[in-house]
Amino acid sequence: MSSTQVNSHAGSQSILKWLTTIKLIKNNPDLHHLVIALNEDKELKTLLNQVSQETSNKILALMFLELKTIHPEYAPYFESLLRIGQSKPNLSLLIQTAQWLSNQPEEFHIHNQKLLEKNELSSSFYKALRLWGDQLILQQAQDQSNIRELYLNELFPDIKNVQVPVGVIHEESHHPNQVDMLYVCAIATVMGAKRIFEFGTYRGQTTCGLAAIAPDVSVYTLNLPPDQDPRYAPYIGSFIKASPYKDRVHQLFADSTQFETTEFAHSMDYVFIDADHSYEGVKNDTIKALEMLKPGGTIVWHDYAAKSPGVYRYIQEFSAERPVFRIRNTCLIVYRDGVSVEQFEPATMLSSLENAEYTPEKQQRAE
């Protein structure tokens, strides 16, 4: 058995112990299949998705009560956390908990004292919590905004014929979805972009992927100067230096809040925003992207996800004035100048067994 399997099994057993301790199993038939499956060490995400939302929230609330028991000195804090969820009926306890956990470092500190390490929480439970929380937080944001979710092929029907370099994937990032940057380059390709602006260079992998889409493309990439970003300084643009497409790349160094767009006004076919993820940062970069965008151009934002509250909060606000698309199963938001989000007719996708079996209507009936 691998170490991963051992950890997963330990996590499942830990959750089983918690559920047994709080006597939730005995009093809730809805969890009967969950207990059996936990003993068989099946994937927790699948199991938890089978229980009702009410039961899910009850599990989370009771788990926090269990944490309070383990650390009685912090009982008032955990009670306060539970009250937050209960005082906001429009926000489930799950959302509150996921937001709180997402913002914690590797060690939890309350009042400057170490509480517990993340790995002391079951890793399986933590992953399931993040998956639930991400889905609910984003769904809530989308329900209150003009964001239309489509598959990539529905929005760009010719994209299936596009080739992009696999080198844009940053495997070391441990990001759960590695297709996002492939999509970023594919969209630029299918749109025939010749002048591209990127907010946030980092190592330059995406930069080089964008530079590879055509011989006559020019990519302008903006990043903080190395002396203002010492943590990332050794890595900024490292891929560009060794790239065969480096002559197509123009590196710019400035704080984007101080960056003047006059030279680039209304000249960019495509703008990619993946820099400062704070609300103020995303807002600034978006305003400047619009100043540089050509009529009919495209803006793409990365990290529209619960882990980046500044991004999804600003996109929600932005979409009230300029509706946008979200690429399904990614962290990408797309704005296409001159394209009506409401009236846009998605391309027909090839039918598949998955589509036939898992339509939203069937899912709703099942629930």
C-alpha cells in the first residue's frame, strides 16, 4: 500500500471515528451507506456528495464542535464561528468554514497561539470541504451576477482544431486543473490574436505559449520589477530567456497601478489577466485592459475560484455592467467585446454518453 493510500485510509478512519463519537450515524439513516463505504475506503468526495445538504452542514457543525472539545481553551472561538454560519441563513456554514480554512496558513493560530496544523485535520475531509466550499461560493457569486457558463467548444467551435504547446502547463504548481493555460493559448490562437498583453509574467510559461501561436505575434508581459518582488525575483521571466520565441516577447517592469497605457491604447487583440489577485489589483488591471483592448478584442481572467475572493468578487461586480462567460470546469472568465452574452448561441457539441446521462435536468430530478 502506498503512503497516499495509507493517508487516505487514515483520514477515512478519522472521519468514521468522529461520526461514531458524535452518534450521528445511529440517528441518521441517510449516513448508513456513507459508513459502509468509509469502511471500504472509497473516495470521500463521492460519498459526501450523496448525502443531503442539510446532513452535510450537520456533519460540519458537529465536526467543529468536536474540534472545540479537543481544544477547550478555544471553545468561545469555535462557538463564534458556528454562530456566524447560523446568523446568515443565505450563507451555509459550509461556505463560512471553507472561506475560513482557505485563508489559514499551514498552522492555525488564534490570538497569536498555535492551535493545530492543517494536517491534523483529516486530509480527506479538508479536500472534500474545499471542493464543496468552492462549488457553493462560486455558485452563489454566479447566481447574483451576469456570468454565463459554457464549455470551451460551445463558445469557440473552431477551437477543437487548434494546436497549443504543452509546455504552458506548470506541473509543479499542484493546481488541480492543468488545462487552464492550454485554454488561454488556444483562445488566443482561435481568435487570431497578433498583439497580446499579459498582466503577470512569473516564469513566463504562458507568455512563451502565447508567443508560439504565430510567427507575427507580439506579446507584451508586465510584472513588478524584481527589486519590488524579491520572493519571485529569481524566477521572473526564466522561461523566456531560453525560449525560441523570445524575440516575440517584450518584457515590461512596473507596478500595474502606475503603468501608463497610452502607448498601447486600443491596440491589443487579447489581454490575459493573472497578476495581483486582490480586488483592487484585479479592478486596476481590468480597467487598464479595457483601455488597451481593440474593438472586438478579448479579455481572459484566471483564478476565478474560491481561493481568490478578490477575483470572483470583482468579476461579479464587473459582470453587472459587462456580462461575461465562464469556461466550464476551469478558473477562466472570458469577455468578448461586441458579443452579447445573453443572445449568444452556443455551438452544438457532439453528443456523448456523459451528456446523455448527466444532464442538469436529470440531476435535478434525481435530487
